[in-house]
Amino acid sequence: MVENIPPRQVWAALQAEPNAQLVDVRTDAEWTYVGLADLGAAGKQPVLIPWQVFPAMQVNDAFVDHLKQAGFTAEHHIYFLCRSGVRSLAAAQAAQAAGFPHAYNIADGFEGPPDANGHRGQVSGWKADGLPWRQR
């Protein structure tokens, strides 16, 4: 079972644990136009592996292979991030099934749910929690 971890707790783990890493599973368009978690203060960079392939949004059949190619092992603590926590949950489940036991979902993702005006990034998630991020 994949555990949902609050963004601030993930940020603390990324700073404290050498084997902790963030994998952003959004699309290239989201990385480019919405922004990325800035892990520089933790001495890390997010690993960018899309869970779904834009524009058709079919599941990336090579996702687990890409995790392995990125150097991940069963010892890594991998925190998966998407826009709202849905795709990242599916990615974390696939990672666990593939032999990565320390796969976690970042609760509410990068932007979280929309607010009353339909805008994301204001209610909860990485950005709303005031964690570091940047435009690409």
C-alpha cells in the first residue's frame, strides 16, 4: 500500500536522507509551463519521468525501465509528484509492484485541488505549502 506523505514532510526527508529522491511524473508541458520543485537547497534535482505520455496521455509503458535507468534501487526512498496526487499515486503503486518498496505519493501533488475560483496552487500541495519551486 502506498503511503501519502504531506509535501513539507517530503521536503524534510529530501534534505535529511541521502537515499530520498523526488520523481516528477507530470508531462513535459507541465514541467515547462507550470514549474518544477526546486531541490537545490537539498543538493538534489527532481528526476523527470512522465507517467503518461502527452498529448494522448497513455501510460508510459517504459516507466519502470526509466526508474531503473535513472539508477534507482530498492534502497531508495522515492517520492512521486504530479499535479494533484492522482498520477503520482498510480506511479508509486507501479514502482512498489516492480520492487521499489519505499515508493510514496506526495499528497495533493504540485498544485493541489482547485480553489473556489477554479485556480490550483492555492489550497494545498507543494506550491501552496510554500516549498521551493521554479519556472523551467
